[in-house]
Amino acid sequence: MSQSIIIANRAKKALREGQSVIGTMVVEIRQPSVMQLLANAGFDFVIIDNEHGPFSMETIADLCRAARQVGLTPVVRVPDWSYSHVAQPLDAGAQGLMIPRITTAQQVREVVQMVKYPPAGKRGSAQARGYTAFKTGSVSEVMAAVNEETLLIIQVETREATQNLDEIARVEGVDVLLVGPNDLSIALGVPGKLDDAFFVETIQQVIKTCNTHRVFPALHINDLGMAARWAQQGMRLISISSEIGFIAKAGSEARNAIGQVFGR
């Protein structure tokens, strides 16, 4: 009964069953109904960007709740991996966290301690919050269920992280290693050059390392062609563009189509 109050993480379940999952980011729109639109589009998960986005914790809670209600797995990208930035979105209902600016396995072990309840970690217990839909149950059963359902995504976006890939992927509790192409290309000295041979080789190494350690390789990217290319090469979790990216692209295409008729 206690485990039933914890909603299953559909994206994590799909990955474990050998499927690939597709999502996007929400980076600007604060209205919870955006989650219904993204679910209608068929996405499996959504990343709420609180590293670069303007969201308050109240807004994050509302967005997570809305995502869960329509079957999207809500993941929050935190601004840093301090305890409050890790614990608060999880208590609010995030089913996954995306951790930026990681460079070493020791940092990842510290994050796992914050994300997981005992005995796997040291996360503090707050009952009847967003993550339980404000219900209560057996503390031990709830903690075990949450530990099982939470998706931990570690970003690979620094040169140091690429040098420590094997050690990072070995850390118990890590589910996904996600490449951030822009920051990683900058860190490797080839900013924005996503076809650079060294950059491509580095991403291929991420995929290989993930497969070795049974961690899922992932990518967030705006270019659909690049997304398809890396999906074919083994990426299992792909985040495409963002809600404002879709609006800007569709709006521009619609305006230009009619503009041609008017000669504008």
C-alpha cells in the first residue's frame, strides 16, 4: 500500500526495459498547462531547467505536479548540487534530477548521498509532500520506493568529466550520463563545432563507457538531424530543444509560409 503512493517513473521503467525515451526542456514558460501540450506531443519526460531558467520552487512544484498528472516524468536540472537544491525539487515531486558541472566521481558520490534515502544515502525525510501526492505511508517502504524510482542524470560537460568517465559511471546510484554539447564543445576548445572529430570521439567514448557500466547514455540537443544521428549511434535518452524553441521554429515557419504569398 505504501509503495502505491509513489508514482512509477515511466521514463526509468522504459529505459530498464530496453526502450529509448524522448523528451524536451521547459526553460521559460511557467504555466503548468505546458505539460499537457508536451504530453499531447508524445514526449516521455520533461526537463525543467532551473540552472538557466527563471523558476521559483513554487513554480517547479506546480510544473512537476502537472507533469506527473499527464504521465510525463518530471526531471529538474538544478543550479548546483548543494543539499537544498537537490532535496527541495525531489520533495516537490521531481522524479529525476539532472546535475550540472560535475567533474569527479567523488562529487557524484556526494550527490548520491543527497538524492537517496538511507541506507543508500542521507536524504532527509519529509512526509506527505509533493512526491507522495501529499499522502502518508510506511516510512521505510516509501523511502525504498523513492530510491528505486528516482532517475539520477549526471551531465558530462567538462574536460575533467570526460577524463573521469569510467570512475563516474561506476558510482552506485547513477542512472544516466548526459552530454551537454554546447558546454562540452566549449570545454574541449571547439565551441559549437559539433562535427569536430575530437568532439565526436568524446561523445562516442561516453556511449561506450555507459554501455560498459550499464548506465544509459543521453544527449540534449536542438538540432533534429544531430539527435537522429546520435540516436542511431546508441544514445538511449534524448532531450530535444525546448518549449520556446518549438514556438520560435513553428512561428517562424508559419509566418514565412504566408509571407511568401504576400511577397514579404
